[in-house]
Amino acid sequence: MASVTLRRLAKRYDPHGRPALEEVSLEVSDGEFFVLLGPSGCGKTTLLRCIAGLEEPSAGEVLLDGRDVTRLEPAARDVAMVFQTYALYPHLTVRRNIAFGLEVRRVPAAEITRRVQQAAERLGLGTLLDRRPGELSGGERQRVALGRALVREPQVFLLDEPLSHLEPTLRSELRAELLELHRALRTTVVYVTHDQVEAMAMGQRIAVLERGRLRQVGTPAELYGRPEDVFVARFIGNPGMNLLKGRGRSTGDEGGVVDCGTWSVPVPLERYEGEIYLGVRPEHVSLVAPDQGVGAADVRGVEPLGPDTIVRLDANGQALVARLHGIPDLRPGDRVGVKLDRRQLHLFDAAGARMR
């Protein structure tokens, strides 16, 4: 397998427009399951296609295992890409679809048979080899696309939202199968998704992109527990982090407070005066009697989710979300008090960068 290194990679389709990628640098370790995450149009698929050689970067370098492949054709890079649409040949059987790339490369017939059979066994396709794509379910077609990549025995697998067309239950099952396959093969995987739940469940590390810029790289725990800016804070989590706009005010040696409307929230921040964002995850918000906590808020919506309930609040004209265990006896229009777990507060400056 191989590592993947990107050095100040940039891509601009329109010389006068916003760049699709803006000097992205990152390192994917040999054997790592690495996820590129971000909203539609953030540049993650462009980044994947630059690694594959399907797009030529405007600037920067792509290295595979330390070898500069920036200007090499896709066939010379020893990577395999699984597309969002699977791109199967409808007139060929599953067997021929899986074998097609090997046939083009004139791999000996006996070796093709061995590799196809081995991939089919790993992916549970043994009984489907003589069928055509039109006779398969979405999950089965996805396995065929994976099989076609698998038989190539590449250094790096590149997966572009391969589960996005599947219904939720099947997506969950195939996520687990992909991770099992990765553990068995110990191969390097770069996986693109816009679904942060999928990214958190699968990625050993995750790179968050927004408008062509790399916002943060880290483990799921690091991104969730210590987001580096307000974009990552909002994007990671379901629902995302609450961000209350206020003003920081020092109170002496013991720290300071953030004034959010009529609320004054004590924070461990000294010698700071000015605009600030106070962040707190929904599960670190609790509801109490209206005369308790840091202040009162009005219930705007209640969404039972089974074991948990999402409660949407209006706090001094700012939106606040609480995630509570069970199904509380709350209705829109109720007045409640709000408590914030002081150990779980996040502070961001006026530009949105993390302060603590």
C-alpha cells in the first residue's frame, strides 16, 4: 500500500472565479481510512480526482508513497476509483464487469479468474457472477463496483460517495462491510462524503473542507470535541454545535463572562473584551425551572427521536438546541430555564477562530 501526500494543491476552473481548491496540504498514512468531508461544492470530489489523475491541478503536488505523480496519467498511478454512480457496463455480466480492467491490461486469463473469484468471495458475489447489473439491487451493484477496484490490487482506493444512492438501513450495513474489508486488506482508502455521520463512523481521520479550503484535519473525537472554527463546530454533530453571539468581558483574576442578551455566562477567559461566540453542544444543554440556570428561553419545537428528544429554543432572539434523554413533557410556547455545562463550553473570536 502507499501514503498519499498533497502539497499546496490548487485547482481553478475559471481564472476569474473562486478556486475549486485553495492550497490544500495534507498527509494520508499508509493503510489509513481517510475521509474527505464537506458540503456540496466544497471541492472534495475535485481533490479526489486530482489524486486519481482525472483532473490536473493548477498548482501543487500529488505524491504517492513519496513519488511525485502530479503529471502522470491515471493508469500510471496504481490507484483505483469507485464512482458515485458505480459506472458498470449494463451489457456485461458481473464477472466481466469485475474482470474488465484486468482484461484491458492483458493480465493472463488464469490470474484474472483467480482475482475475480477471490473478490467475489470477499464481497458475497459468488452467486451473482453470471447476472447483469440490471438484475441487481443497489447494494449488489455497489459491491460489484468495489470488486472491480479490488481486483486491480492498487496502492490506494479512492471512493467518491459510494453509498449516497442507498437507503439508510443498507447504507449502515455496507459501511460496516467496507470497514471490515479495510481491516482485512489493510489498504489505504481516501473516501469522499458529505454525510458527517458517515464520516465520523468510518474515518480514522477526517479532513473538513469548505469552499475549496481545508478547515481542519483530525480524528472524529478531535473534530467533535475541539473544532478549530465555527464552520467545523456547526458542521460536525447532528445537530451541530450551538453558537451564541455575545461579548466577552473580564471580571478579574477569576476569569470573565460572555454577555448574550440578558444572559451572563461565566467562562474561564481573562483579559478579553469584545465580540465572541459561545459554543456548546446540544447534549450539554439542560432545561430547568424558568428562574434557574443562566437564563430563560422559549420552546419553539419538540422533536422526539426515541431515546432522545431535540428541543429547539429561542434564547434572547438566538436559536438554541438541547438534546435531552427520554421524552420530556414540553410543548411549543413553554418557558424554561437553561443550564449550560461549564466544563463543555467552547469560545471563538469574532472571526470564528477557536480561542479555547
